[in-house]
Amino acid sequence: MIRPDFLSPPERRELEACARNQRENRGIARRANAILLLDDGESCAKIAKFLYLDEGTIRGWSQHLATGWLGHFGR
């Protein structure tokens, strides 16, 4: 289980902007949306259902956070 509220306020703002940006790459915006939902306390299973993905994909995205994946959202 992934604990909620793991994002710092600046990280959260950056991901929110990314998820809302109409010109953002859809794959990146989708990942940002999933990470925000994880930060809100939603489960990988629930997010996978919302986004029509498999749980393994969501878990993989969450594991990338530990390796600095959030830096890929930088502008």
C-alpha cells in the first residue's frame, strides 16, 4: 500500500498543472493524474479501474517515484 500525502506541495502543484495542461503529452498527463490519485489515498486497483489500466502499470509508476521519476515532469 502506498501512503497518501507523499508529494510535497510544489510537486503536487507541478503535477496538477501537468494533468490539466491541454497541450501536455497524454501519457505524461495520465501518469500525473495517477500519481495525484495515489497521493489522495486511492488504491492502485481503484486508479487502474478509473483509467482502464492494469494494476501493475500503476504500481510501476508509483515505484518510479522512488527513483526520481517526478523530475521528468519538469518544464
